[in-house]
Amino acid sequence: MTTRFDSDGNEIQDAGSLAYADDHDGVVEEPPKTSRKPAIAIMAAFVVGALVLFGFALWPRSSTATATVTGPRLAADPAGAQAPVFSGQQVTTDAPISLADYKGKVVVVNFWASWCSTCKEEAQTVADVEKKWRDKGVVFIGVDTHDTTAGAHTYYKTYGLEYASVIDSDSRVGASYGVTGLPETFVIGPDGTVVDKYISVLDAATLDQMIQKGLAAA
């Protein structure tokens, strides 16, 4: 129970309300009720805003590295066409890489991304086949498509990739190769022309056959 006094010093009692006495006529009135809703709403908005800003701070940023490409876009059936030459920054080391550096060699170009579930299905196979052919002079280059830096690094560690991948943040390389989905793989012969192309998940036997086709074209 809350105890209050009027202007004449008389005790006023009520059942817990914040009553007060009028200074002029002694009449007890209920105090004005102040809503707490605006304060709660402001506090809630502040908390939500802080969480959003904190979330953005932790969210992995997309890589902003942009590759350069020269040469005409490949057709749906690119066999025999000159492969577009791309250059850019590597996923794991930030060092430059260019397809032009490997002219005279058979090159396997594999388009992938860490957010691509089907790419993950073939990643270990591609990693293993690359190690098998490395000493025979076959070069593998990945093209990491519209990915995040953190995601790409995790992908490399998870599947033990040891070959270089170029960062294709705006899918510029993919567009020049006519890529319509991930994963896609191209084999380029020593003369720089496309020998073979495969859409979807690769198995080891298929990739071996594509590489052998490239070597036969040497």
C-alpha cells in the first residue's frame, strides 16, 4: 500500500496507485500515466540496429578482384575455337596468374565456386586428378566464380586443392567461355584452342579422357 499526504497533512491511502493530493481542494487524483512503449520501442530499434551492424561486420565480403579477358566469346560447342585468354589475381596468394603463361601446355580450366553444391561433389576428384597429371606437364587452373574470400579459402582447405585459381568476381571469365552453370570444365590444347568441354560433375575417368584428348592434339 502506498501512503500519501494531502495539503493539510492528512494521510491518504490507496491500493498501490501513485495517488497525490490536489494542493487547492484536497481532492485525491490519479497521477497522469506515462506510457513506457516509446522508450521500449526506441531501445528495441537500437538493439536491432546494433545487431544488424554487427552482423554486417562479420559477414564474409565478396572478393572485389576483377579478371581481364581478351578474345571472342566461345560458342556452345567451342571445340577448335581459340580459348579466351584471362588474367587476374589468385585466390590463395593474391599473386597474378594468366592463361597466356601456359601456352604450349595442355590446360584444364575448371569453373567453380564455394557456394556451388555440385562443385563440391567433384572437387576431390579434380584435386586428385590434378596431382596425377601434374608431373606430365598438364596444368590445372580454377576459375572461382562470384565467390567470397572466406568461402574460397575454406573450399581450398577442405578439398586439398594445390593448383591456382583466378578470382572471377563479376563472372567475366565465365561469360567469355559461355558458362551457363557450375561446374564446367574445359581442356585447352598446347596451341591455345579448346579441345573439349564438359558440363556438370566430372568423374576421374571422364577427366582423364579429356586430358588424353588434349595431349593427343599436341
